[in-house]
Amino acid sequence: MKKRFVFLVMTFIFAVLIGCGCGIKKELDDSAKKAESISAAMQKKSENEESEEKSKEKVVFDVVPYDICFTFSDDWENTTDDSPFDLQMKRDDRYYCSIFGFKDIDLSNGMVPEDIFELQKEDLFGKRDFVELVKKEPVWENEKKKIYRELYSGELEGEKYYYYCCLIDFKEPAEGLAWVIFSGGPSWIENDIQDLDEILMTAEDTGVSTNDEVVGENEI
């Protein structure tokens, strides 16, 4: 009788342990399935965002009459007609891209392109309060252009904004300059600043054709 009782107790304990093991295994299986589901959802989201980005068409806009053009994705709206700028674009309710064009002949004696950069900033921030330099980027350049970039914060009518001030200086034989400012909510500007840089990189001076360059070289 005693042996039978011990056997029953051991059988009960064994059954409990098996049950616990099954419960743990079930929890592990559920966790694994949940992790796989989250991973699949994140991968799908990433693929959808990549597909959406690829599906955006690129549109070229001219800065008239300065022989300069920029390329924007089709989620930007042209609002130049309602602005004082040579070209102004708006991206949803995030921010604006406002552009003034210049030519080298617009520089007074002794002036350099950087002077245009400083003068435009002075004019802009003379109408803003609590202006602070947030970040100054290194000058970016290639064989065609140099790009100056500085990020500022400031207040207008009690509202805080970010201003990404940029100057594009096209190298000879091109003769153009472009003052570019992206303005909008701080979080949007900060989050999308790589997109804004990509727009700057698309800038081209269209005033010098290949034929013009060849003629110039032959004249020399």
C-alpha cells in the first residue's frame, strides 16, 4: 500500500512537471511566433516605404530667369506665384523651399558669393526673434558647385521655426548663384534634412551648354 502511494505521488509530480514543461514550451512558441510576426510586419512596412519612395516621380523646376534648375519629388507643390521668390515650393504642411537666383554680375566690386549668403541671412533674421545657430555644416563641393549650409532656429510671431540656410555657388564657366532656404517646424526640418540635402545636390546651372564650353576652349 505504501509503495502504491509513493508511486501515485511520483506519477502526479511527473505529470505536473510535464504540464509545466508544455506551458513553458507553449510560451516560448508564442513568443517566437510574435517575434516573427513583428519582424514580418516591419519588413513589409520597410518594403512599402521603399516602394512608395520609388514610385514618386521627379519633377524639374527652373529658377527663372537665372538658368538654374532643381529637381523635386512630386509631393512638392509650386507656390511661386504667391511669393516674392524666384522659385518657392511647399511640401504638404511640413516646410517651404524658397529660392532666389543671382548671377556673378550681381556681385559688386570686391564682393564674393559668401557675401550674398551673409546679406540674405541678415535680411531674414532681422525680422525674427531669438535667432540661434543650431548647426553649421562643412562646405560640400564637387567639380560643378560648392554648397554652404547652416541651420538656425528663430521665432516669428511667437512661433518657433527652423531655417536651413544654403548657398549654391556654381563654378566657372557657369555664372549662377542660388540662395536657398528651407523653413518650417523644427521636428520636420530635422527629420527630413537628408531629403533637403538631396534637393540641393540636384541643382544645376543650365546656362552653359557643351557647345558653349567647346567654343570657349577653342577661343583660348
